[in-house]
Amino acid sequence: MRAKEAGLLTILGGFALRLYRLGAQSLWYDETVSLLLAHKSIPALTAHTARDIHPPLYYYLLHFWIKAAGDSEFSVAFFSLWCGVLLLALIYRFSRRLFGEYAALIACLLVAFSPYNLWYSQEVRMYTFGACLGLFAAESLLRSLAEPARLKPWLAYSLAAAASLYTLYYLAFLLVTLTLFSLWVGLRRWGKSYVWPWIGAQALALALYFPWFGIAFRQATDPPVPPWRTFTPLAQVLTVSWSALSFGHSVEPGKIWPFLALTLALYIIGVWPSGQDNSYGLSAVERSAFLVLYTFGPLAIIQSLSYFTPLYHPRYLFPYSPLFYIALAHGLAKLRSKRALALSLLLIGLVSGWSIYRFHFDPKFASDDHRGAVKFLEGKLREGDAVLINAGYTYPVLSYYYHGLIGWMGRLVNYRPSSSREGPVFLQTGSIGGSKSLGWGHPEADFYPTTAEETARALEQVFANHPRVWVYRCYDTVVDPEGFIRRWLDENGLKFEDALFAGESYVRVQGYLTGHLPPYSSQAGVIVGDVLELEGFSILNEVVEAGGTVEVRLYWRALKPLPEDYKVSLRLYTKTGKLLTQADEQPIGSYYPSSHWPPSQTIYHPMKVKVPVGTPLGAYFLDLLVYTSTTMEPLPVRDEKWAVQGVRVRLGEVEVLRPSRPVSPPELKRKLRVKFGGMVELSGVGEVPKKVKAGDAVQFQVLWRSLGSSLPDLIVFAQLLSRDGKPLVIKEAMPADNLYPTSRWAEGEVVLDEVKFYVPGEIPSGRYPLILGLIRADNREILPAGKGKCVVLEEIEVEGRQPKVSYEGSPPKLLGARFGDFAILEGFGLEKGEGRISVTLYWAALGSAPERYKVFLHLKGPDGQIHAQADFFPQKGALPTTAWIKGERLLDRAELSIPSGFPPGRYTLIAGMYEPDSGKRVPVQTESSLSDHIILEAIELP
């Protein structure tokens, strides 16, 4: 293989390594600052960077990049990746001119798989771009040493130098090193004739930089940000720097010192003067000096200045790193033994691979998880909440990751209450005790000084107007070193949430109850499970667009010390009782669970539930359910006014409207574009089960899009076909359980529907195609679907079952009650015991039921109320009614608890079945009557 081909393959390998998991981790603070600036207009970007600590060129380029490529985490990091790959090519060319092809290939290989280079090639910052500019400037100066009379190298240097200063101020230290080196070599080689073009090139670079020079000088001498770096001792600087250069940030130097010693030895060999020729005409000593000075000259300047103001961080060393790898490669190339070369490369590769693995997968080196933290906060925020954020350190994170409503965002000290805001308010805290020059007094500066007294007054006003206050904590010890805000919140609020997220900065999201209670609009007084009272509630929006959220405010009161923690489920049901969507959460927050609630105290609990995009228009029931977090069993609700099925509280109804603006359709597993008769498009299908048992549900979502207006009514059909193409199961219904016919659809409207049917018990084992199609309701015409009449969605494997006979003979007490068209309750058995009544039901199956029904047993007293009950799925859920086979005879046993002190009298024991979601009962036919239950027996209790 030729050298250039090997170099190209190495560069492609480096590209592939940098592409792996690009954008997988969250952006950290500095990266979100890049995006905050890049999203601004050019004038606004320029003005903002003039108040920041970095110059604007990189942000200009990123601004145009995201216009072309988008602003996803993958897209924005790709710009740094391209610069990292360009850096690979530049290092290959540069090292080839310094040491020849062999060393260039090794240098390219080292950089391609360098953890340090990988780290910054995936970071949305200017470091890889700055490293490229540094190499351009360096090569231009070296070319000027060979041909000082030529204008082109000097002009190239001036442009690269000016661009470097417009990109990263730390590149000034590299430029100082390079210019001094070139002056030293130029004087030795050309004498005073070299000085004037040298001065001219520096003057041109400064002239190009002059428009920004005043801003840069002020930023350097009077930084507008709080001091965040501390002095790093020289020994630590050298150790951390060498470890980062050799194996990246995701290693501990103390654990890999033998391998650091290896790279040191190779580096010394590489920089040791040797007589090899080079394209720049450098002597052996000059070349060695150049190698060392390029990386460690700027570092020496940084460390010297750090005795006055701390400047060091290992990330700033990266733009100076290219020559380190060239020197290391030269050291490897000088090894006379191929075995030594192979062993050295193997050891470096093993440690680098380990470092890269830790970079990707070790939580210790994970990026700060702002993505997860903001998503968590956004999910928890409710109308009326306030959020405290650091003015400079966290608002850029929110600007990128937060997609919810913002009622107002501004400085905490400028907060004024208002009832007209829609959405939470975001309050930027100041730097307590900070220098008066912080932010240079600009009203839009990222940082501003304040005092503890001013902050306390503002917090008191926030607490008086907002029931909940959240804190997004990151770098807060920099702007609040004494922890005043944290202490004030702990003393004046009740912490109900405290979530910690991955990353070295310990990002936290905390929530506090302020004691301010907005009044509720509906008084309820509903007792739930004899332990909780829903004192009242408010539905904030009874009309919502599809894709929006329904928000409620709940007011709980513990009736006694609660024995365990409960969860609350807020649900939307269709008019037919089908569950549309739900939101489940621990009330208040994980830091203040219900088991900690004091009795008789009103607890404020706001909730919200999202209405899916594509939800059919119409009215929906809004229900509330409380269940235990351990057994998942719902708490009973016995209030006749509010109770639904004895376990849910009906809060009211919500009207879902068509979206007023374009919304993104939901992402289903399978994307399709099948047009049915030019009327409707099937745009997507959710996950379809590939394997089911007899009696299981086949349930999946479908996404429709109307291709016109004034559509006829269409019926959705789904069929499970036999091997000869005959339908074994047929499910037909208009969209949304017949509640939202296609004749009501608007052109372009997206409708999310669900298809659900049960596989009957009598279907034998086998594989069966599942098809989907549309039929006109008026004439039963099947609409063409592309070139066919239906869409084959999946081939489903069914596991059949054999009929079961649990009893023979006759039941103790005969009934012969027919339940729907799928079962006969032949009779029952009854046994009274101490504190209990045992009931045995004898079923004879007529076939499979269309739904999974539950059995209920109610013991009704003389007052007509239910005093004891049992609800259960037949056969303890192992054999649902949808799996019953004609001819089966099945037993069900249940117990009713009769506690001590039960009122004496004559009670009636009744039985029946119902559909769990809607509560709709199965009709029961006897010889003499049709009802929704059957009376088993009258029981006298003493």
C-alpha cells in the first residue's frame, strides 16, 4: 500500500472514530453558550461577544453552519468534527515536510486515535478550529524562513494570525511563541533583512485585528465574568497536561504513570536533535526547538501569567497540541527495532482505547447532563411556577434544551408580579457580593453584581406570588460562594424535590413549596381510601388543542398519618370509556412523599397531562386515580357524586380542538405513505405484536392524514387471515371508536387512531397475516390501497390453547344465567365462615368474549348500598374471557370480607361482569328477566 493511501485510510479511520456516538451525550454549559450566540443575528452576536470573554469568529461560522445543517446535537458537533478531520490532514502534511512520509503516517495514526483529539472533535467549541488556524500560521512562518522575499507566506501568516485572535484569545500565546521563534531563526539565517517583512506581517495581522483590539484589551484586563479559575501549581500543570496530551481527560495520571513515562521517553527521542533534512530548511537544533516551543512555549506563558491571574485549564492546551504528536511520531519512527515500535504503538493504543471507552461510557467522565435535567424540569413545571437560574451559567442551557412556555425571563432583582403571564417565570440570579464592574454595568450582560439584602427582598416577593419555586443549580458556588440563596430557600420554603444529574458539575434541580396557595375553583371533599381527602381542585384549561396539555391544581389533605407513599394518575377517557392518555406521578415530589404529609394540612399539587398530537376532536372525561406505589392497587372512592367505578374521581370534561398552527405528527415505529382511494393517507403504524397467545390483545396505533375535505364516512377494518386468505378475526369501526368519523376531518388533518382486537381462544397455533384497510360506510366499497385493497402489516405468531374443564356434574345451586353471548353462569356455591363469605362460580363457556371482562360480587344491604365487594379477573387472570373456548367449564372462587361490627340484617349477594375501562356491564339474561347482574342469594347476617 502506498503512503498516501495509508494516510487517507488513517484519516478515514479517524473520521469514523469521531463520528461514533457524536451528539450522544448532553451538551455542557460552554457548548450551549456557543449555540446561544450562534442563533443570534450577526449584529446581536457581535454585540454579545463584545460583552463575553471569547471573540466572535467561531460563532459566526457556527451561525451559518446551523442555518445549513440544523441545530441538533449531532449537527452542531459535526462542525467541530470536520475541523478535527481537517486537523488530521494538516498534521499529516506538516509532519511529512518536517520528518518525511514514515513519521507523517505515524503522526496521523496517533492523532486519529488520540482521546484528547477525539474529545474536542466532538465538542461544540472553537478548539479544533483554533488548532487548524495555529498550524496554518506556523507553516506560513516556516515558509517565510525559507523564502522571506515572497509575499504569499507573510500574507498567509497575517490572515491566519488575525483569524486566530478572532477565534480564541489563548492563541495569542502561540502566536507570540511562533513570532519570537521565527525572528530568532530569521536573524540567524537572513540577518536584518528578515526583520522588515517580519514587522510588516505582524503589523498587518494587528491592523486586521484592530477593530476588536479595544474590546479584547478590556476583556483581558477587566473580565465581565466572575473569577472561576484557581491557581494550579506547576507540578500539577505538568502532570495534568502531559496526561491529557498523551491519553486525554478520561484517565487518572497516577494509575497510568508507566505509560506516561513511555510517551515522555518517546517524546524526548523525537525532539532530540538529528540531522534529517526538512522542507523548511531548519537545522536539527531549530527543528527541535520548534517542536518543544510550539506546545510548551504557550503553556509557559500561561503559567507565568497565572501567578497574577489564574489562566490554566487543560482544554486551552489543545490548540498547541499538534506538534506534540509530531514529536512523538518522530520518536517512534527513530526506533530501530520494529518490535519496539510495534510494542510501543500497542501499549499507546491499549491505553488510548481504554480512555476512549471511559470517555463514552464511564459516568465519571460523562458530560453534565443538562439535557436530562432540563427535560426533568420541563416535565415538572406547572402554570404559576417560578424558576431560579444563574444569569450567566445556566440560562444558555435553558435556551437550548427548554421548549416549554416562558411567562417572563429576566433578572431576579427586576422581577415584578403579574397575573397576565402565561407560563412559568425564569429569574436570573446575580453574583452576590460580586465586583461592581461585573458585566460592565450593561443591562443585558450575562452576569451582574447584587447583594444578599437585594436578593432576599426579591425572593420574598417571588414567594408571595408563586406557590412553587424551582432552582436549577450549576456553578452556583461561583456566583453565590457563601450559599446565601440555598440557605434562604431552606429556611423559608419546604423542599419537595431534589434531583441530581450526571456530570462533574453536579447539576441539580430542586423544588420548594412557598406556602402561597392559589384558590381552587371547585370544592370536592372527596374521601379517597379513607386516608386522603381531595379538598378541592381547579381545571386551568377545559379547552385544549391536540398536542397541548391539560393542567389541574389539586388540593389534598391527609386524614391521618399515611402508612405508605401513594401515586396519582391523571387520565383522559373517551366517551366510550376507553383510556386515551394518562400522566402518573408521585404527588408533590420525591423529596416530600405522601408518607411525610402531616394530617389536616392542605397540600398543593399541580398536575398536567399531554393530549397526543392527532387526538380526535371532541369531549373527553378527565379522571383522577390514586394508587399505592408498592402494589399498584387503586384506592377506593365511594362518593356517588364523584366516583367512577369506585376507584376514580371524575373532575370534569375537556374539549379537544384542532391545532391552530402546524404541529409535528407523532413518531410511530413504522413510517408509511399509503394512499387509500386518494382520500386518506396511512402515514404510520405503531408497534404491532409479533407473537401473542390466544386471548391476548392485538393492539397498535395508526396515523391517518386526510387528503381532502368533505370525505365520506369510512370504516377502518383489521383482519387476521388464515392460510387460505379467509378472515379468522374481523375488527371494524370508524376512527376513535366511531366517535370521530372521517366526514368531520379537515384537509391535511392528522388523526391518531388505535386498532384493538382480541385473538379468540379457539384459533389454533400458527402464523397469520394481519391486514389493514378502509371501507366506505355507505356502500361497503373497499378503498384501493396503492396497487392492492389493503396493507399487510405483520405476520403474527399465535400460540393456541386446549379447552379446559374444571368441574363436572352440576353446581350446588343452579342458575342458568346467560352472560352476553359468550358464557352461562350455570350456578354457584356459598360458604359462610368467620368474617368471610366464600363464593364459587360455575361457568360454561359459549365462546370467546369480545373484551376482557372482570367479575364483580357485591353484598348489598337493606339500605341498597354496597357493604362488601370483590372484583377479579376470571381464573385469577390466567384465562381471560377473550380466551374462552366453547364447551369449557370453569370455576372461579372469591371471598368477601365481613369485618367485626358489620351491621346485622338481610343482605343480597349479586354477581356480574363489566369492562374495566368503561365500567360497562355485560347484559345478563335469565328465563324471567334481562339485567346487568344476577341475584345469587339473600343472606341473613346476625
